[in-house]
Amino acid sequence: MREATYPPLLLFVTTLLIVSCHSTDNAAEQDVKRVAKAGNLDMLVFTFNSTNMTNLAYGVAANVFAALLYGSNFVPVKRIETGDGMFFQWVYCASIWGVSMLGDLILQSPKFYPFAMLGGALWATGNMASVPIVKAIGLSLGTVIWGSSCLLMGWASTRFGWFGNAQEIPKPMLNYCGAGLCLLSGIIFFFVKTDVELHHSSESIPLLLDRRSNSCSYGPGYSEFWMDSIGPKTRRFIGCLLAVVSGVLYGFSFAPVLYIKNQSSCHDSIFHGASDYDLDYVHAQCSGIFVASTVYFAIYCAVMNNRPRVYSRAILPGLLSGLMWACGTYCWFLANNYLSAVISFPIITAGYSLVAALWGTMVFKEIKGLLNCFVFTLATCVVLTGCLLTILSKL
């Protein structure tokens, strides 16, 4: 696809960002410790402020890359027939796990906490509905809705400490306003009407079906996707409902990692001494994603009497989408490390919703009409203002 020619460059730059941030983080800590040992108070203050600005710069960069990759990761598969999405889900998650294996080697294989896999299982459960959502209400609206519900759950759980200690920030009112505007943008985006067409062709016929018993059902109007048989209004309602549920599960997928980090200082906890570096938990979470998706795919194969619908054209796009999502996750965990989750959640979730909306508008022409464009522009201004206020709350 022409629209997906740029992601390899983003992946390369993202990999460099991961490695450089990892090394810079350790170097910055060593500089502060060295100056502290020297006993120079003025130099310590200067070094501390310089380190804070460096962390802010890296955190903002990680947020931007995460938003770009998350908002674009379904672009390669947007015009590829994936049927019910179960096979695509498994390929997608296998690619995510493969990237996490490489990241684990780069980070020198930190301690693996199986409890962090629970977050991956929650994410994989929510992601099962991604293909029906995109097919039902489009890439732009679908990503905006699940991004908004993810923002609400993720931000609230970190800010108020639902799964551990509440995260404090220098300027809480700015953070509240920023998160509120980001959530408001999602509500505004909801009123943008999308034009989603379901395409059927001979190329949409899956590979693994018994054609001898079903050959009469194939034709120009053939479709095995359950959402194709329902009306537009019902399809929109189901798509929006699935997007909300998926977003809630996405929002809680970080909870196990946050809990492990919060329990690391408790001497009577099994997680005592756990790492504070967020990237050390990415591989465990991605392993949970792959295990859960494999279990779901095995159940699906059993329900289908060992005749799953496998679409060969979805394999390479699925691998590419998984690569982009995994790199975006590394960027998100970097952003959590430099800015804290209460800052990064509103920025990234609102940011990737905006990126996906831009793809749906500019490339796939899902948003048409003067009124729709006006509402879209208004929501864009609101989300950018919310992201700016969220960043300022850290200063």
C-alpha cells in the first residue's frame, strides 16, 4: 500500500530513540550522583534542572512517536480483507511478541514478572474487537472512541492511585484541565459522521474453508463477516459500544505494571526490589498479549471445527501493524518513565486518536462534508490545547 510506505523509517527512528533514551537515562543519573558527591550545591541545582529539561524533552519526543505509531498501526490493514479478524489478531500479536524479544535482548533481559502478563491479556481481550470496530465505524471514529475511554480509565487510575500510590504532579489543576480537554475532544469527535464502505470481492475469500461444501455460497456478493449483514445504524451502535469496552480494557492494561512498581519498596511484598524502569516490563506484557491471543485463536479454531478463516493477504500487513504497535508501546513506557503515566496517558491517547482521525480524513475519506470538517477541526484544536496543558502541568 502506498499509505504504509513510511512506517519502516518510523520504526528505525523509534529503535534509535529507545536505545539512546536508555543510555541517556543512566548517564543523567550518574551525572547527578557525581555532582552530589562533590558537594557543590549550585552545580547540583544546575545539573538537576538540566536533567529535568532533558527528561522533559525525551518524554515529549516519546509521546509524539507513540501517538504517531499507535494512530497509524491499523493503516496497513485498513483496505485488506481480514474477515472476522481472529487470524489477523494472532499474526498481529505474534509480531508484537517478536519485537519485545528483541527489546528484551537490548535491555539485557531484566527480571521477568509473570504478573505483568495480566496487563497484556487484558489488552489482547480488548483488541479482539479492533477489526469489527474499524470495519463498523471506521479507523478515525473507532480509534477516537476507544482512545477516549482508555484515557479516562488510565489517567484516573494513575492520578488517584487505584492500583497503588497516587502520582503527584507540580500543577494538578493544569493536569485536570488538560485531561478534561483531551476527553472532551473525544466526545466532540463522536459527533463526526463517518462514511465507511464494506468492500467485497473474490480476493476476500478465505483460504482455509471447505470449498466442496460451501462452493455455492461464493460469488460477487459473498461475505462471511457477521457485521456485513446488519444495518448501518445497528452497525454504528455496536461499533461504538465495542470501542468503549476495548478502551476500558486498554486503559487497565498498565495496572499490573504500576502495581509492581508501587510494591517494589514494600519489604513484605513478592515484588520487593522490582525495577523502576518501565521498559523492563514491556516484554512481560507483550508475552501476555501473545499467550492470550494464542488461547483465543485456539478456541476460535475449535469452534470453527478446525476450519479457521485464514487470509493470506493479511499476514504482512498484520506483521507490520504489530511492529508499529510494539515500538509505540516502548515509546509509551519511555514517556511514563520520563513524565509519569498521569502525564503521558492524556497526551498519547488523545494524540493517537488525532493521528487516526487524520488518516481517516485525509487518506481514506471517511469524513466528508463541511459540517463534519468543522467539528473535526474544533476537536483537533481542543485536543492540542489539552496536550499542551498536560505538558505544562509537569513544569
